[in-house]
Amino acid sequence: MKTLREVKKGQTARVVKLTGEGPVRRRIMDMGITKGVEVYVRKVAPLGDPVEVTVRGYELSLRKADAEMIEVE
């Protein structure tokens, strides 16, 4: 299974599962990243942190650690 962290710039992926625990997982879900939603990767910073994505029509920046908790297909 690959994570959102591994998706390249310009690609779209569908969220399969969130692997985070407690408050971190809740925060990711509150940002609109839930199972089944499509995420488009707009930009990845030179060192990989942060990852800029478009979810449900709005733009979002995620830390590398958070992106690794989001399993996609």
C-alpha cells in the first residue's frame, strides 16, 4: 500500500485508509481527508515538507509525517 507522501506532483489519488492515532487522525479527518475522497497533489517542497494538495475543492498543506499516515491507491 502506498501513502500520500509517495504520490508525485500532478497526480491524483484516492484515500483508502488513515493510519494515524487519536488527535492526529481526527485533525486529518477534520481537514476533509476521509476514506474514498480524491486528493490531487499540487506541489511538493524541495525537501519533501510540506506537501500541497487539493481536497474537496480547497488547498491544503500537509506535513510529511501526516502525509505518511494517509494510505492511497
